[in-house]
Amino acid sequence: MNLRQQIQRDINLISENDLMQSQLFAFLQSLKVNLRAPGNIEQVLSHAGTIDNCSAAEVMQIINAEFGKITH
């Protein structure tokens, strides 16, 4: 029996049992909590130095006005 067949068999068993469904749901929720969102630091830093200081100040002013304070 391959992995896909084993998963399908387990899903069939779980679909017949309310308690197992609740336990599986709780387990899946706990997995999602522990997952970290992929970072984008490298992608953001790849744009460093691509705009002049005046434009950067303007972008910071707009973001600050729309979303709150930016700290340096």
C-alpha cells in the first residue's frame, strides 16, 4: 500500500468518527500556529539603495501617514 492509499484509508476512517475529526482538526490547527510565514528580508534588502533619499523620505512620509509611525 503506497502513501496515498494509506492517507485515503485514514481519511475514510476519520470521516466516520466525530471524535477523531475533532482531534484531527485541533492537531491541524496547532500545526498551523507553529508554522512561520516565509520571510522576505532578502527580497526587501535587494532594493536597498535603489531610490534616492528624497524619494525614500517621501515613501516613509506616505506610509507613516497611512499606517502609523516608522521608527529608525
